[in-house]
Amino acid sequence: MEEAGSGVPKEAAGSGEMEVELLLETDGERSTSPAQESEVPGEEPEVPGEDQELLIRVREVEPGKEEADADPEASATESEDLPELSPSAESRETQLSGEDRRREGVPVKGPSEASSEESSGDHGGEEEGMTSEESEENSEETEDVSEEVPLRDRSHIEKTLMLNEDKPADDYSAVLQRLRKIYHSSIKPLEQSYKYNELRQHEITDGEITSKPMVLFIGPWSVGKSTMINYLLGLEDTRYQLYTGAEPTTSEFTVLMHGPKLKTIEGIVMAADSARSFSPLEKFGQNFLEKLIGIEVPHKLLERVTFVDTPGIIENRKQQERGYPFNDVCQWFIDRADLIFVVFDPTKLDVGLELEMLFRQLKGRESQIRIILNKADNLATQMLMRVYGALFWSLAPLINVTEPPRVYVSSFWPQDFKPDTHQELFLKEEISLLEDLNQVIENRLENKIAFIRQHAIRVRIHALLVDRYLQTYKDKMTFFSDGELVFKDIVDDPDKFYIFKTILAKTNVSKFDLPNREAYKDFFGINPISSFKLLSQQCSYMGGCFLEKIERAITHELPGLLGSLGLGKNPGALNCDKTGCGETPKNRYKKH
């Protein structure tokens, strides 16, 4: 270190400069006196007394270099020759701008922090560096602790769904084979003869009869449908889990089924396999089959139920952009679903055109719909009440029921509920939803028989209507009549010829089960009336009459199959208000 003629230590090192501060510590108090730039003539430098400790801080500032602190021993030796420093340079360090201080490695502090720093002392750049490294390590440890989010206890899922029970699954193969035989011998002949599938677009296959209950997940994008499936099956952080994220992640219809090992099945393979219940999906085209994927997972819950995850509804996307009839595909799954979970979250409560169309397709299936308000623990109590009311307000015009729909409020994901939320309420809501799911699983066979019986009732009504159209056409036809004009007059105004009223009066049919009159305009536009036969002509000596066989299945065979399960005396098990279970439906119109 060199001294200038004035006695002030300076060093020229490029554009750098040297600063020297004398820190006088007396009886635990410290005062800072920077070196003067010029020595006052005739005055001797002030030397610390016995009760004072001289501390010197030397800072060399150069562009692009770290600050270098002087060795305390060397500084103490050189300080004996230093004069008293001028007060004008006292605030040299504090006068630096924040940007210059950061460039020089000096932290920017307020007055209170500066005073505390002065009282605590400076122990050199080496110790400061060690302290910063320790603080970085502590911050990393804090981040590691924050990343370890506690997971929720899954015991209530296993208990409610009885996943821990080791009892063998009930063998219903004999009952299902009996159900399949009833359908093929008593229902399907009349269904094919009067082309019911072209009216309802609902063909029942053997795979559908023997299939497991289906749970359908629908709703807007990124509301937690895939995360909910991962949570129910415990697939998170495993190679089986569905991909999730804040952006729209599910672009396919994903069917999760049980299998001995993890296996992915392409949509074209699923549609080609007649043993599965998805073969009718081939009618929606190859573009859709590319968006259909099946995943077999060795999970105990999937032994009794099948989950279907659907693409999230994006209101600004047109169906033409999807490349396949999205609403028609949804209708196919809705018609076959035993339980439908409609999932929302607090940020996506608006009902657009595509979601409104979907709710129209759900009409008549209100008993199978479960509306879920997911991610509820992200809201405070007051905000949750507002969101709950807003969801009711959005859905009220879309659900045509006298009672308001049940909304399950919870957060279906593996992480624990956030603190200061209604955790007990959310847990009870979750258990209630799981009980509904378990009820569907337990009643799978009863629901399957009731579904086949309901299908048989609709086929019977359709056959009676076609028979009435055909009989009226034959009665109005004369030798000089134009057949097309006569039948067009009948189809355009069926009430003029009492088509539907005659069915209600002479047969045991509810008016609420009658199909839409407009649907028969399209039906007969494709199928000429002359291609059908009267019901009285649909009989054979060995096979009997088609109408009598389907009526016997509705009133005796299917209820008897339910009775074999021990549910024959359960008034809620049978739906006998349509045709009656104790007596054969009267058909006074039938000619003998």
C-alpha cells in the first residue's frame, strides 16, 4: 500500500479506487470514520485509546471483480500511520447508488438495517461468503421440505368400495347367459323385423349384456377428471397414471378396464373385437377410432367397474375441428353408462353451446347424473358459497327436474386438503359419492336386467306403432289411390288418423313412453312402409308370435330372473308401472 503526499492511502488500479474506514469500538459501541482525502496540516492523526479497538475495512473496487477485504492484522499495523479521516467521506459507502452497491457486492439496506450492521460488526468477506453459502443451503432445505406435500389417507376409499375384502367376486355368469338367451329369443326377432335400431341408433350386443358397469366422466377441460380417476384408483406417481395438467391434456376417449398386466389397446382393435361392448363405435368412422384408446390395468376396483375419461369440453372449438361427431359419441356412452360424473371446478362454471347440448343429451338420465364441484379447498368459505350458488344458477335451466340436482363438493386428488378449509365436510361428501359408486357396482346385475326390460318395452311400442301405420295405410288404399300420396298424408298428420291415440287406448302403453312423431317421418323416409308386415303375420307354428314372445319376456321371464336374485319382492327393483308385471299387456287391436 502506498501513501500519497497528503498522507491519504490511495492506489491507482485502472478505474478502481481504494476506500479505508476506521471503525472505533469503545465499550461495545462502534463509530465509523472514513479516511480523509487530504491531511490537515499541523494535526496529528487520532490514535485509539486503550479502551478502544481499531477496526479497519479496506475495499478495492474494480469493474468485473469481487470486493477484496484487507487482512485485519495488516490493516491494524498500517492504521498507526493513518491520520484522522474527514467527516465529508463518512457516508461514502451509503452514498453509492443501489445499482453500484449491488455491482460492488454491497447489499442495499435501510437505515435501521445499516445501524444494526454497525452494531453487529464486520468480520471479513470470507465469513460473509460462508454465511451466504449456508443461507443458500438452508433455503434449499426449505424448498425440499415445501415440496413434500402430505398425501391424503386412502383408507375411506378402500373401506367404502370394499377393496380390501378377499372374498371372491360373485359369479353371475349363469344369470347373464340366461339374460342373453331371453334377449336373443324373445326381443331381438321383433327388434330386427321392425328395424328398431334405425330409429333409436341403439344396438345391443352380447358384449354389452355381459359388460361391467360403466362410469362416465364428462365436463369442461382441466377440471380434474383424469386426476380424479388417478385418485380413485391410486395411480398417481405410477406408470399407470393418466396424464394431467393445467392445459387441456385429454384429447381421446380413454377406457380403463381390468387386465392381468398394463396394456394399451388401440381403438380399431377395440371396435373389431366383438366380445367387447365397443364394437358399435365403428360406425363413427376411423377418425374417431384413432381418438379411442383402451388401457388395461391390474386393479381390484376395475374388476367390477369400467371408467371412461372423455375429452374436456372446449367451447371455442367446433365439432368439425375434432374430426368426428363428438356429441353423437357422447350420446353413445351416455346411453350405456350406469353412472355419469359431470365435473366442474370454481374457475369453469359457464355453460356454453357444447355443454348445453350435452345436457340436452342427458335428459331422461337424471337419476344417473352426479354433479361434482371439484377443487373446493382452493376457496374460502364465503367464496365457496358464491361459487356453489353460481353453479346452481348455470345448471338450473338445463336439468328438467322438480328437485335441484345433488352437487358433491370436495377436492378429488391425492394431496391433503388445504388448511383452514372444511375438511370434514369435504370428506363426508367424498364418502357419499363413493357410496353411490359402490351401490352401482353392487346392483350391476339388477340394473342390467332392468335395462334389457326397458329396451324390450320400447321395441314393443315401436312395433305396435309401425303395425298401426301399416294397417291404416292398407285401410285407406283403394284401387285408384296413389300409395305414396296416401302414406305421406298419414305420416305428415298421424293424429288425423288417430295413430298414437289408438295405441294408447287399445294397448297398455304409457303416453310418456311414446317416441317423437317427427322421428317417424325420417324413419319411413328410409324404410318404405311396404317393407313391413303386420304383427298378426309375424307368427310361426314352431316359434310362436313375435309380439307374444316379447310380452312374455317383459311380464314373466325378466321379472323371474330378478326374482332368482332374491329381489323379486323388492318394490323398487321392478318398474311395473309401464306394462304391469302381474298381467299380460292387453292388445285388443291384434287380430285373432
